[in-house]
Amino acid sequence: MDNWLKYNKLSLNYSKTQYMLFTKQNKYIDTNFNVQINNHLLSRIECVKYLGVIIDDKLFWKPHITLVKQQVSEESGIICKLRHYIPFRSIKTVYYNIVYLHLRYAITSWCSSSFSTHNTLNNQLLRIMTFSKFNSNICKLYKDTQILTIDRIFKLEISKLMYKIKFRLVPKQCTELFTKIEDIHSYHTRRQQSSIECVIPQTRLKIAQKSFTYTRIE
């Protein structure tokens, strides 16, 4: 790394340089080692914020989910006050401008499971927006207001992403993550005739079933 920096005439701020070691849950990793660049010892971190997304070393996304909940909770106070002065149509516009953008941003990465847990805060906010009781039928509220639940937002963003991958509107590295059925065999199977056209990776681990290449096809 140090030689590459020198060759390209670049400098590195060692005080701001850290490293992260990705591991599985409850798996012991011998961390009795040091990472150095040009005799500068680097510190290890468990999570990092990159482009507004908090990535943790277990890829559980718990720190980022906590951040999203905090952001939605803060914006809920604004909606709670505005609902008394403007009509619901305007409240809905405010919701999409200050809340929905937090929910949909990078949702294809951090929201691959536990939709009921993620929906809790959004359910509460929807009841606030409509002046509904805490025990009102939340499914009816979503239907009447035509606001998407977290799982539907997730599926919508996945559909957009897979559309871009299918028609090669994303970098080549993304399309290479998937294997098309026609690249394996030429038999006319039900999946080959469907709109998916990709092979679902074979895996028995639940954590692997939350991966990018599995959930996007399934």
C-alpha cells in the first residue's frame, strides 16, 4: 500500500486511517496482530459510515437501522405539529420529503429481514398523520392512504434494481454477480420462461439467504 501511494504521488492521513475486519456472528477470530502502513499502526473499528450508510463488521446493519429509526423519530415531531394546520394531502407530501427518503435510501442493503420490526415506527407515524388511535387497523390505514409499508418499499427498490441489472443500466460488476439460466442450460424450464431469468444460489445458511444475490432473485 505504501509503495502504491508513493508511486501515484499520493499521501495518506494515518491518523484518520482505520481498518475493519468482517467476521461471522459468534465466530472467534484471532485479532492478535497489527496492521501497519509505513510503520504507522492502524486502529481497528467495528463500524464505519460511508455515503450515509453505517456498515458494521457483522453486516447485520443494526447501527444503520438504529440511525434510520432515530431520523424517522425526529421527523415525526415535525409531522405531529404540522398535521393540525395543513390538510392530509400536504402532510403526505411532507412525509415523502423528510421521512420516506430516509426509509428508501440503501434499503436494498440494510432491510433484508424483520420487516415487522422495521414497520413499527412507520406504523406509529402513520397513525399520527391520520389522527388514528394507537390500536387502529394499520393495514386499512396503509390501504386508505396509499402509503407503502417497509417491506413493499424494499420490494419496490429491489424491482428497480433488478430492472437496471437486467438491461445493463448499472456497472458491469453488478451484472456479473448473477448467473443467467441460459448460461447453464438451454432447457425450457418454468423459471427460464419467467421474468427472473437468473439462477438462485444454493445455500442452507440463513445469513447467506439475506445476501444480495439471493434475496434479489427470490
